[in-house]
Amino acid sequence: MRHSNKSKKILALFLVLMFGFVIFLAVMLYTALHDRAIPSIYSEDSAKAQRGSIISADGYHIATTQKLYKAVVNTRNIDPGKEELFIQLFSIYSGMDSDEIRERLHTRKGSVTLSYHISPKEAMYLKTLAFELRRLGVFIEYETSGGERILQGLSILESGEARLYPYGNLLTPLLGYPRKMEEDGYTRIYGIKGLEKFFDEELNPQQNRTQKALRDVNGYLILNRQSDFKRQINGLTVKLNIPIMLQSRVEIITDQIKEKLQADEIIATVMDSKSGKIIALASSNRFDPNHIRTQDYPSLNTNAIEYSYEPGSVIKPIIFSLLLDRGLINPYDMVNGHNGRFTMGTKTIVDEHAFSTLSAEDVLVYSSNIGIAQLGQKLSGKEFTEGLERFGFTHFSGVDVPYEKRGSIPSSAQLNNYLYKAITSYGYGMRANAMQLVKAFNVFNNGGKLVNPMVVEALYDDNGRTIPMQVQAPTQVISPATAERMKQILIKTVNVGTGTGAKTPGLEVGGKTGTAHIAKNGTYVNSYHTSFIGFANDAKHNYTIGITVIEPRTVYFASITAVPVFKAIVDLMVEEKYLTPDPVAAAIASPQEPTPH
């Protein structure tokens, strides 16, 4: 009996051992046949590429991108006895109010984002704080329902990017503004208006940095030839032709004169006549892209190209040059002035200054509507339309800014009608924007050649490699001889005609005034657009300058609204050494009074 019990015990022990061995074999087989969650011998690292900057001609960063970080903490990991220590230290390092931190910590249990808008400098400080908090024992492990023990602490993570405009409203609305978009939890910036929109593709980041390589026991990457590496390619830098000092001072001029005239807006453009480079493009109506308010909405458009209007008398030199270039008139031909009042069919045309007769060139010098209405009849409808189109009207100006309005002109069939021909000759019945007018007038200061205006000089990558802008070849619109004759007539207009307020001794200055009624609801009202488009040259430099004043209220003649803006800008350009008056010519033009004895 005793022997039988012993045998049973041995058999039971054997069966237990066999069962254990079978389980061991099953576990080994399962382990061999299934993937195991063993620590990877590889590690990855990545960084987001950034949007490119916009910089001025003199190297100032007008629009830049800053990475943003977020601070995330798991409230279950904070030792309740050290929560207040965490709050006070985080407040010191981040600049956040301690009450706000406390409130956020108590909104929920688990992972809480304390801030989404941490700057790179603050992020560096907070990463240091995260290490110190661990050292001080502020964070403790907690156990999940599944038995997993977790210790996360404070994490500082990339959350997106912010667009910064260090100079506030400078260069707006030309500069434009962006909007934010979420991409996989990361905030990206995209251009909506202005240069930010036009160069959005070039400014956008090209490639994020990623590294995948073997890691050491501490998790650090071991970089070698077998590593997978993609370098960070940021967006391109856009460099303007516009220097910050000139632009800012031109903006001050537009601001001051807008207030004096109680105008809706003043637009000023300064272009290098030979190259087409825009060195100033200013509006009195600007906004801060960092903080756009509801009242800023009317100022968001670049009205130098997005606002078209009937240009009035500044169109007269264009029509005159078409006649001159075709040999249809001679500058010394005499024109009947009809003593300042002339009826063509159902239309009565009135001049501000009455003449019985005047020379063809004096039609421009003294801005006679009656004179140009008669001279314009010499062009056929086709010649009229094609001529305006050659000067760039109804076409995009080519300037590197989006949403341009091309304006309109009557058709050739309409311009075969004498009345259409008359009113279009002095700038009604058609529409143009301020940039188109500057481009067209530039022909007279550039040997008859039409060039595209250019705001941007070039694009640059992170390595400093230059990507030049594509420049369209100049187009010969009128002959050099015609352009020179027109130039002299416009100089005469400034010396003795409607533009005398633009004279600057020692410089070659010419231009044309324009005052045009504004049509509202199909009727011309007692409101005006005034313009002065002209040029200012010294021995080495040639600049075309365009001024548009929208609805001045104190006075409305271009000679006392637009011309003073032009004159102030020319004086500024002399002061800033863009133009150097000839001292001999200046002395002759402005002889000094004898010193009294």
C-alpha cells in the first residue's frame, strides 16, 4: 500500500513536470513564430522646415517666420504635494499667469496643453525646467488600469509657425498677409494677399529634415553611411527692390498729405525708368498684419493695381504721342480753343482755362480738353484702341503682385464714333489702375520703350544661391524721337503749365496733371480722382513717379493735391541721394538774391 502511494506521487510529479515542459515548448514556439516587441535598434529625428522671409533691398527682414512650441503635461504625473511648485516655476519660465496655469491643470485629468504659443527662446528655457522638475521629484509615476506604469513629465513640442512683421504696417498693403492652416496638428502659414500670396509657392517650405539611424543605449543617433538623412529645405527668401528707409519716408508723406486733403487714399509709386524696378510703392491706407482689425478691411487691397478708375487728363500725353508718332500732327500746329467752350454733337466740352487758339503741344501744357478732343479725331478707332493697348492698357502691368484689375477701353467700333473718341482723348470712358499709368508714362522717359514694373529683385535659398526674376524684354512702343519730343513737352508742362509745383532746380522734371470726376451709380458726382504722373532725372538716374489721390475733399485740382506729393517725394529722393541736382543748373534756375550792404 505504501509502495503504491509512492508510485502515484512519482507519477503525479512526472506529469506536472511534463505539463510544465509542454507549456515551456509552447511559449518558445509562440515566441519563435511571432513578432516580438523588442526595443528598436534604430531611432528617428525630424524638424519642420520653415517659410521663407521677405527682406528689403537694404537687407531688413520685413516678414519672418518663427517656430511655435506647445507645453504639454500629464496632470496624473504631478505630485499633488508639489503642484504649487510646478505652477510657480512654470509661470516664471513661461511668463504665463499662475492663475491661468492652475485653471488649465484642473480642467481635466490626463494630458493638458498649457500653451500653444511658446517662442523658441521660451521653449529652450522650459526644456531646462522639465529636466529640473524631474530632478526635484515633482513628477511621479502612476499606474493604469492595465497595470502599466507611466511617467511623462513636461513635454515641449513643435506646434506650428507664426508669421512676424517686425515693422508693423510698413509696406502694407503691398506686403499682404497670411492665414493659418492645420496640417496633422501642425500650424502652417499660407499667403492670402499681396507678396505673401504672389510668392506663396516659393516662400513655402520645401522639405522637412528627417534622420533615421542606429542608436546607442541612450537613444542618441549614430550617424554613418547607412543612415537615412533628408536635409531641411526652407522656403526661399524674397528680396525686394524697395529699401526700407525710402519706403517708410514716402509713407509718411502720403499720411501727412492725406490728412491735409481729407482724402480717402493717396497712392505713390517710384520706378527706375530703365530697369522697371519699383523702389517705393506706398499707400496712406495701411494695416498691421500682426493684428488685423475689422476697420482694416478696406485697406487690405493693393489699390495701386486692384483699383481702376477713369484717369482723366493724364491720358492726354498717351493720345498725343500716338498722333505724333504717326505723323498726324506737328507740335506747332494751331488748334482752335473755342474760347473754353465747345459743343460736339450732344456733348459740351469745357476748359478750365479759355483759349481762342493754342499750339498742339500747348494743348498738353495747359491741359485743354477741347484741344485734345479735336486732335484725337485724327486717329481711327482701330489706331486708337491698338495704340492704348500697346501702352499696356487693358493688359496686366506685369508687376509681381496678385489680383490686378486690368481696366477697360472702348472697342474699335465705339472709337470710330467721334464722341467716344473725344471723351476718351481726355481720359473718360476708359479705366486704368495707377500702376498701368506709371508704366505707360515711363515710355516717355525710357526712349519709347515699355518695361514691366518689378517689386522683387531676386529669390535666395538657404545657401545664398540667387534665383533672378524673369525680366521681360522691353517693347518699343513709340520711336525714340517721339519719346524725346514728348519728354520735352512734359518738361514744359512742369516749367510753365499745370505742373509748375513739381519744379526742382537742377533736375529734369516733367509730368502731367489729371483731375477726373468720379461716377457713382451711373452719374458723375462732385468727387474726384486727381493724379500727377511724371519723371525726375539727374545726370545718372531716371525715375518715373506716379501719384493718385482718391477723393480729396478740401481741394480737388491735381495741381494742389497730387503735385505736392510728387514734389515732396522728389525732395526726399534728393535728400536720400537717389537724385543729385546739377548745381550750375540749379543756380541758374534759382538765382540768389544779392547780399545787402
